[in-house]
Amino acid sequence: MNILLSGISCSGTKELGKKLASEDKDIAFYDIGDTIFSLSREMNIKLSNEKILDVDPRILKLLRELAFQKILSSLDKGRINILSLHLTFRWHRRLMPGFSFSELEEFTPDIYINVNSELKSIIECMKKDKWAKELSLETVNMWIDEEEFTAKLLADLHKKPFYLVPEKMDIPQILDLIKTDKKKAYLSYPITLIEKTEPEKIKEIRSFGNLLKKEIILFDPLYISDLLDLEKLKKKPHTLPIETVTEEAEKMTKERVVARDFQFIDQSDYVIVYYPTQLLSAGVMSEIVHAYAHNKEVYAIYPFEVSPFLEYYCTKIFKTIDEFKDFLKKDLGFTL
């Protein structure tokens, strides 16, 4: 099995691939960037991480093709081969490719995984690599979108599954995603509302999520806290473009967060809603309607009087977690 692991620079893609390989002996990991730098040293071609995209495009294309060929010759058909690369680059206000179709055709991925990291970690990483002199926060948001969009298009072209995976997702869960046919679920809950009114309940919800992970692959929106990080970033004075939260950057981040959570729902078998408050959460209701419209089962835990509208969009509603657990055991065959 071959897996393509993509993500923008500083998204932790390579590091995640290495973790997966270190945790599972069945996985062989390869990184295009590392292989290119290794080849350049062998050929006495001087490259630096900060200037590599300024190299003559023909030389860069040749090095990438040689890197692909070296990796392809090393693949083990008896193992899971994970290839890490950036499908796109943003450089000098231009979009640049990080692959060619012929190279990917030879690798023939069976699964496409796009890694999403938190804005705060991407920003801190890019500052260390001096990327911040080149990129604005708007451009980073755009690049994250373009990388995911390209991966989804390739997966669709080759009729292969695509998954958006948070960089902070538990390694055993990602291994389950790759190696098993476990059911997948999105955990929906009113994050902002609860954090303002009953913050202690966040821990309760995530504890419930950890219990569910024993049986299913769970996508938790709090794996990535971009909106919270954005608010913190707005309160600090900055001089670098990548740290400056303009009105457009804020709007782009918010819209990307909504689209990301909808993608988590799209790649799940069902949505589990934990709603411990009577206050209206537009986010949770939007996720429920989105799941319903995309033919997903929606199971809600709601201990209050049920609105006919909530009832309409949910497959089943439970008063307590224990009641939901009983349903999982009796009806879905869980062993919680």
C-alpha cells in the first residue's frame, strides 16, 4: 500500500510521517525534500532550505524527478509506504508545484492524507525559517486551502480516499485510519459557548471522546484551535506580515475553520453531538444540518426538552452519555 502525505511547509507533515513509521514496523517512510537535499550533496549542488525555491526551475525539476526515482526504487510492496511532500508552494507571491503528474502516477497512492496544523505552530515555525519575510497571514491561509484542494483533486482523479488529518491527532488513531476499516465519527459540541459558560465541561466532553476512540476513529474539532489562537494573536503588537491579523486574514481563517470541520464530517460515517447546554450554538446546528444533508447518521446527547427541529435532523437523541453507551453496545456492537 502507498500513501501520499501532504501539507504546507511547517505543517508537521514530515514529523508526523516519521512518528507513524517509528510506531509501526510495517511502515516505511520517505520524504521528497530530504531526498532532494541528499542528492544535491552527492552531486555537489549547493542548496539551502531558505533559497531552494529560487533555484533554476529546470534543476529543481530534475532533482525532484531523481528523488522520486530513488524513492520508487526503494519501495517495499510488502509494507505500507508513506511518501511525504508539499504538493504546492507559495513563493514570491506565486503558486508553484511540488510534484508532477507522471511522478505521482508511478507512485500510485492508495490513500491521500492532507495534514492540517494549527496556525500558531505554522507561524512560529516559518518565523524560524525566515519565511515570515515573504508571507502574510492571508497567504498562509490561502496556501493551506490550495494544498488541501490539490490533494482532494488528485484523490478524486485517481478514485482514492482522501482524509484531512490534524497534525495533533493521536498516532494510534491515524494508524487505524490507514490500516483498518474502523468506523469514523466527528465529535460536535458547542466549544465557544461552553468555554465562556462552563469551561469544566470541555474536559468532560474530551474524556468522553477518548472513550469513543477505543472503538472508532474520532475527528475532534479541538485538535486545531485556530480561532482561539487568532484572538490571542490580535491582542499582541506585531511587525511581521505573518503575525498581522487583518480583517481579511480573520475572515479567511474563520471560513477555513468552517470548511475544515465540514470536511471532517464528510469523511466520517456519523456525527456524535454532545450538547450539554440549552443555549443555541450556530456552529453545532450548522454541523448537524450539514451531516443530515450529506446522508450521515447523527446521534445527539441532549439532556433538555427536544425541539422538533433538532429531532428532525438527528437520527437518534439521548438524554445521557450512559444512555448513548447502552445504544452503542446493543445496536452498534461496541464493547465500551
